[in-house]
Amino acid sequence: MPRTKTVADGDRDLRVDAERNRNRILAAARDVFAEQGLQAPMAAVARRAGVGIATLFRRFPTKDDLVTAVFADKMRTYAQVVDEALDDPDPWRGFRTCVERVCEMQAADRGFTDVLTVAFPSATAFEAERDRAVARLSELIDNAKATGRLRADFVHQDMIMVLMANSGVLAATAEAAQDTWRRLVAYLIQAFAAEAAGPLPDPATPDEVTLALLRRNAAAGDGPSD
Amino acid sequence: MPRTKTVADGDRDLRVDAERNRNRILAAARDVFAEQGLQAPMAAVARRAGVGIATLFRRFPTKDDLVTAVFADKMRTYAQVVDEALDDPDPWRGFRTCVERVCEMQAADRGFTDVLTVAFPSATAFEAERDRAVARLSELIDNAKATGRLRADFVHQDMIMVLMANSGVLAATAEAAQDTWRRLVAYLIQAFAAEAAGPLPDPATPDEVTLALLRRNAAAGDGPSD
DNA sequence: CTACAAGTGGAGTGCAACTTCCACTTGCTT
DNA sequence: AAGCAAGTGGAAGTTGCACTCCACTTGTAG
């Protein structure tokens, strides 16, 4: 038994060249998706990575697998932004910075915008990260509310709403008026301030929002019938 | 000279059955796009209209042509909403109603959401309507500002920004949490109130926003090169 | 150095969409 | 009533993509 194969879940140990190619593919996919969005053809990723298409599909049997792998990282980074915001001695400033940072990341990555707007792959890879992020975010929100600066009726689902809204602006302004998202975010943050508080419709439940965040293309098979 | 052919621009007078089919196609397209979005196949429109595909393409040589024809109407309706808002004796209430109504229309029509988010066809058909709408909108905005309720740094481009943002929320919540857009709009309107006013990044120029609104898929040929 | 399993690349397949072609039908003119 | 241009439907053509197949190459164990 030459190979030690201790790792079970998906990646047994690859031959060194294969491992190198795998990394190249991931890096290429990160770039390509960020630039062109998720609809970028697999061939483009392969070309950028300098490998054949077959190699790409051997490592990631389906496009969803590749997308998932690429964005698992990103999701981790998002969670990290929340962590950093928690370190800010001024929770309200931390909160605002968090919103801005997250939207900025979105603006820098067309692929992530697509993930929210257009389609999303298998969910499981993200759930752990998501739950952790939600917990931290709720903490941040509570702290900010405690200062009296964040309106009391803000809920963590609103953060996802911000991402969705930002997503729409980014998608529409990819070619022109590219800084529009900053204005949107500024408006929203001002709306989140306690002084601005007026009545709001009830938010969706966290579960509904999660569903909205992940579902999307699962319903691709709903029959248009006639 | 049997046929009177007075109408020059695109539609000479059709045979009565052809005219009937044309109307059926438009009605079908309106429905199909509203339900399924712009990515609905042409075949679905033909099927719904009860005509063959060739008939559809004879009337609208390209999918863009059909989309344009369908949404020229809608654009007119949008402009009308602004007109109604101008009639409101309370300009600030008129303004808020206008924002809500427009977003509501968007929510009711998945196709219009796509027009903003995903792609857009030839521009010319809309320009007249757009210019008129902008003029009326500016008037509405000025009136609302005069009451002191609308913040002074609001610009008409912000209305498009609202549509874009709403578009993102709607696209993401098509399957779940479908009322999220109402909460977004409520937040935004509160942000537009004078009391909430804080510093904002400069808006894009009107031209940039128009470009962003119409361009989108014109750049489909930009070479990903490597 | 040799052998072979793992790895590779590019041609090929299937599919879903837009668009075109063409043999047939039909409303309108005389 | 007859003729024919306008109109029609569905079958093909085309393109763009995800994904597969297979003859070849290469890292590595003995």
C-alpha cells in the first residue's frame, strides 16, 4: 500500500503535480469568477489555469462543485469581517464598518454578486460558516443597539437584505456609474441609525432568508408548462 | 396601390390575421416575461400565444426586439406613476407613494427586474419616455424638497438606484422571503427623509446612470482574452 | 531502469436556446 | 371564383455551453 490515504472526505492525497494543478484551478476560478461572474464558461477557467478541461472536471466533477469550493473561502472571509467589527471599541462604528466592508468585498467580486442574484450551488459547505457568522453578527448588532445608535428594530436578516440590494446595484452598474453602491450603502446606514427610525414592515424569518439566499436555481425545473 | 401604408416606422399595416397574431404575441410575451423573467425561451412565448415560432420571429426578428416592444409599454406606465404622484397635494407623500408604487410594479413583474439586473436591449424606444419621466420626477423631487421633508441632497438618479437595489432583493427573494423588498423600501424612504440626512458620496451623473440602465449586455463581446 | 496507475489534454456528445428555411395555407383584390 | 403575395408552422441550422472519452504522458515504487 504505497499511498497513505488518511484524508477521507473527497480529497485523498493527490500526486504532487495533480495537487499543484488543483491549486492553479482554484486560483484561476477565483479570478475568472470575480471578473466575469459565475456564468463564465468552465473552459475559461481551464485556459486561465493552464490545464485541459478534462483535468478541471476530474478535480471538480461539476461546475457547482467548483463554485462551492471557491466561495467557501470567501464566506469565511465575510465571517472574519464580522469578527473584526466586534473588536472595535465603538460598536456602532464597528457595525457601520462591517456593512461597508462587506459591501466593498461584494463590489470587488462579480462572482459573489452572482451568487446572491443569479444562482447558488449546494448549501452544506457553507452552513457552518454561516451559522457562526450569524451568531457573531447578532452579538455585534446587540452591542450596537446597546449604544442607542442602532435602531432597535434592526434584525440580522437585514444584513442579507443589504447584500441583496447591493447586489442589484452592482449588477446594473458593472459598466457605468460604478460607485453608485457607495451611495446606496450610505443611505442604508443612515436609515439604520436610531434617529431615523420609523415604522417598518416585519422582516422575514431567518429561515426564509437563508432559503432565499441558497435556493434560487434549485427551482430551475419548475414547469412553465404553457 | 391597394394598401395605404401610412405608418412608416417598422409596422406597415398588416393583414388582419397577422395583426391579431402580433397582439397575441405581445400579450403572451408580457405574461411570460412577467412570470418567468427575460430568460424565458421564445418558444414559450410562441406556445402561449398559440402561434408557431416562425410567426413570432417574422414579427420580432430578434428576442431583443420583442423585449423592447413589451417593455416600452411598461416604461410608459412608470412615467404615469410619476404623473399621479405630482397630483398629490402633499409632495412628500406623493414622493413616497411614487417610490413605493414603482417598486411594487417591479415586484409584480419578474421581467422588469431582469431588465435592470441582467440585460437590456436597444435603447431608442425608451428615450422619449425616459426623458419625460425624468423631467416630471425632477419636478416632484423639487416640490418635495420645498416642503423640507425630502433631504436636499437627493437627486433623481437615486430613484434608479432604488430600482436597481430593489431588483437585487427581488431577484434573490423570488422563492422565499418575498416581502423583503417592502422592508428595503421602507428603510430607504426613511433615509430619504430630511431628518435622517448625513453626508453621502456624490451621485453618478445622469448620463452614467442612463448608460448603466441600458448598457449591460452590449458589452457581451468584451474579450476575456486569457 | 522499468512498469503501471494516476494524471492529462483536446476532441467529441448532448442539450437547450435563438434563429432561418421552406413547403403549405389564407386573406384580399379583381 | 381565381390568383398571388402575405402569412404560417415546424423542422432544420447554429451556437455556446457543461460534461465525457480515450489515447497519450508522467510521477513514483521496486
